[in-house]
Amino acid sequence: MSVPGTLTALFFDAVDRYSTKRAALRYKAAGEWRDITHQELARRVQHAALGLRELGVNPGDRVAILSTNRPEWAIADYACLTARCVDVAVYPTLPEKQVAYILNDAGVRAVFVENQEQFAKVAEIRADVPTLQHVITFTELDDTADAESFQHLVQRGAAAEGRYPGYRPDALAAAPADLATLIYTSGTTGEPKGVMLTHGNFCSNVAAALRVIRMSPDDSYLSFLPLSHSFERMAGHYAMFAAGATICYAERGFETIAQNLLEVRPTIVMGVPHVYDKIYARAVETALAGGALKRRIFFWARRVGKEWVDRTLAGRPVPRSLEFKRRLADRLVYAKLRARTGGRVRFLVSGSAPLSPEVTAFFFAARLPMLEGYGLTETSPMIALTSLEAPRLGAVGKPVPGVEVRIAGDGEVLVRGPNVMAGYYNKPQATSEVLDTDGWLRTGDIGELDADGYLRITDRKKDLIKTAGGKYIAPQLVENLARTSKFVLNAVLLGDRRPFPILLVVPSPAALRAFAAERGLEVDQAEALLSQPDVIAKVEREVMVTMRDLASFERPKKVLLVQRDFTVENGLLTPTMKVKRRAVEQQFNEMIEAAYGR
């Protein structure tokens, strides 16, 4: 299908094309899933856009959205687009100080907030953001709140409809080169930068995505990745809408994925490796907790599935004996995983960070094809994507149509195409450091293109560890290997400018308890097991087994067990689920220094 050159044209085109569909969006309220048709969505978008105009928000003004995924997020976004404002996507997990930085840097005139919690965050910093004039709340607050409700904004716009007869033509006057949004980078290092993405940036990426993967009005999609994330914004919001798929919003993001999958029964799921790692880890934990027979069946099925996947993806014949075992493994193990996803998933998509080939193979074996993609906020975001017709484990696919990729002499991936950002807002120097005059963007990732044109990403350039001996180590490779162990929930490799690398490991509580039970260790709490010499030695052995194919200098010399997992809430993950290595080093500094004998 053809995709218009602006997001406003994409919106109106989809509304007209799918006007007879039952639902454009679905959400859960009072225990029931409710529908919003394309026509109803269009009316609410128009009235919200006119409501902004009535407040004095003009084309080009910046309007922030501080909320989790819900229909109002989509309505606010399309309202900003049709009012020709620039919306600023803000992660709702960010603390007040970071929110204040973004609102000030962008110079926002108005901000949409989800609820009392987000309103309180803005109220705390409002005096520090001189450009902010209006706060609009998606949920009703008490009468004393210095804000306008979203419902009242829509009513204000509806009452003023007669004064704006040219609403649609004005909205369609937007040009592909016009700025559509500012998305601030996660900031694993340094302060966040506002990525300027145009209408044309997004629309070119939507068109490329729909050429690689087929989506249709028959598809249903569960949206749980933050819409503040460029991956969800393009693929789960604009591309789904352009294709006519029904977008269903998870009730509470990651918290309700399992329940909502069963209720919505989506045909497409998009996530990040952290989500798929958790699903895989839960399957392993369930097997470990189910007794000796269940464990043996699970790990037998995993071996059978891996062999079948390797042969199938390589185009090699599958022996009858292996096909028989695969069908048995499917009946005993994999069919249960498909059932937990609702039983209708056509394919899964993973982005934002590298995915372990073992996890990918597990989903493929369960007949849940995993398409791995690669991109950046700065590229709207998709650069490469595997296809259903020719997937390849460990690769992120070929560059999507219209996007050029080449590898620099130092291994850095360079990208050029219509999806590349206009630059960093208010930061010309930072822009010139990554974007040259010929349009090539330095991604900061290390990768390689194979003979067939498939792109493989090995690590972040800034994350590369250089030991005191001058050896370079790609930490994500080592970490992904470690996470393939059933004993490892998460892992981070450290050792830059140190004599040798060390690995911080968050052990799987279920695996620890199962091992303790086998050894007869009388310990009730999983954290207490971390001080048991037998447990420490077991985890170290299991981790080192996964490293057997690495060079000796790449293998960690010490494995340190830490009790708590890395999360956004404890400051060790970004909102896009990337590890904040500096934060990890700071929080566990005493343990790390002791490991190096300091």
C-alpha cells in the first residue's frame, strides 16, 4: 500500500479508508474492552486540536505528552499533528528533574498529563518552566487543580468548530519537511538530546516497514511499549494505523501483558529483548519448579526445537525422526506458550537492543516467528529488519527499502536515508558530530554486513571495554551468552581500563531454589542463597559454560552475584530497557572494587 508523505495525510487517509471497521482503538475500562471507531477518533482528534487552538496554541508550538499508552495519548498526538504543533514525547517514568529539563529545552507551551501522579510531577516543577502555560489532564482531578481536563478541552473544541471551517485543509498543509515531534534520547550517558523528526522521516519509515512485513485490517495489536519510544511510535502507532490494524492498549503496560494477551488475542506483538527474556525465563522457571520429569521434558523439547530451527532456517532437510520429535515437543511444551499469547500471534518483533539467538530460536520453535529489527531514535527508528521469508538468527536483517548502510573503517555502522533525523534540537554541535554534510549518520554501533547483505550488530561503540592489557571486548555478546543460562536473570560485564573483565549476575530465584532443594540446603529466602558457597560455585560454573567459545581475554575472571534485578525504578535501566552501565558501577562500586582487590 502507498503511504502519504505527511502524518496528517496518513491520519485522514486511514480514517477514510477504514471508516466501516468496528474499531480503530480498543481499551479496557471497568473490566470490559471498549471500541473507538475511526470516525469517533477523527471527531475527538478534531475537537482536541481546535481546543488547543482556542487555548492559544499555534502551529509550530511545542506540546508535551506525559502519559502511559492509552487512547488519549493517540488522540493528543494526532490533535497536535493536525493543529500543526510539535509534540514532545516524555517518558512517564522520568523523575521531576528530567521532566523539567525536557520541558525547558523544548520550550513547551502546554503539556498533557495522564493522572494525579503526573500532574503532581509537573506542578512541582511548573515554576521552573516559564514557557508552560497550560496543563491538560487525561483523568479528572479535583476542582483545586490548576489544570484543564481533557474532556473539557474536547468540549471547548467542539463548541468552536464553526470558527474553523478550514480545519482539514489547514492540517493537510503540513509538508514532509515540517517538524512533527521531538523525542528525547534515553540518556545512558550525558544529558538527553531532543531528536527532531519530521513528517517525512516517519512516513518514509512507515512505508518501508509495511513493505517488509505484511499488516492488514484483520490484524490486532497489543500496545505496551511506551509510545514515548520511537519504535512503538512508528511501528505500533503510525504503521498499525496506516495498515488498518486494531490497536489495543494494555491496561498497565508491562504489568498486565500476560492477562491482556489472553483477552485481546493479538496477531502481532512488538517488544524489546527484556520482555522476551522474561517470557523465556518464566518458561524455564516453570519447568524447574515442576519436578524432575517436567524439567527433563522441557529441556529435551528445547534441544529438539533448536535442532529443528537450525535446519529449517538454513534450508536443510528435516529428517522424519526429527519432525516427529518436533511435533511431540510442540504438543508437550510449545503449544502451551502459544496459548499463553492468545493463540493467534502471526509473528513477534523485537527491537531496541540485541536479542539472544537462543531466545529467538525458542520462539521460532514454538511457531512464533521472531523478527529482529535495528534502529535508533535518530532514524525514526528503523534501519534494518528481518523478514518472515528469510530470517537469520543473530542478524537484524537487511536495510529496509530506501535506507543505505555502510560500515566505517573502525566498524561503526553508518546510515543514510529519508528516515534520518533533521538534527538535535538546540544542539548544532552535537548534530554535526554524528551527521555529516552528505547525510551519513554515525550510529555509535559496531556491526558488519555479511555477503548476503544481512546486518549484524556486535555492540555499542561507547560500551566497548578496553582492558588494561589493550584488548577490546564487546560486553553485549558476553552478557547475551550469560543470559542463556537458566541460572541467570540478568548480567552486566564491566572492566574498562581494568586488568580483567568481571561479570555482575542477577541469578534466577527459581533456579537457585531448585538447586538448593536438590542439595538439601535449608534456606527459605532466595537472597540468603547468594552467600552459600555451593550456590556461588554453581552459578559461576553455569556462567562459564556459556562462555566456552569466547577468547580467554573475553571471559570474565570473576562472577559477582547481586540480589536485585536491574529496573527503570531503581535507576539501572533506561525507559527503553537498556542497562545504565555507569549507574550499575556506582551502585555496586564497593563490591566491584573489592573484586579488583582495592
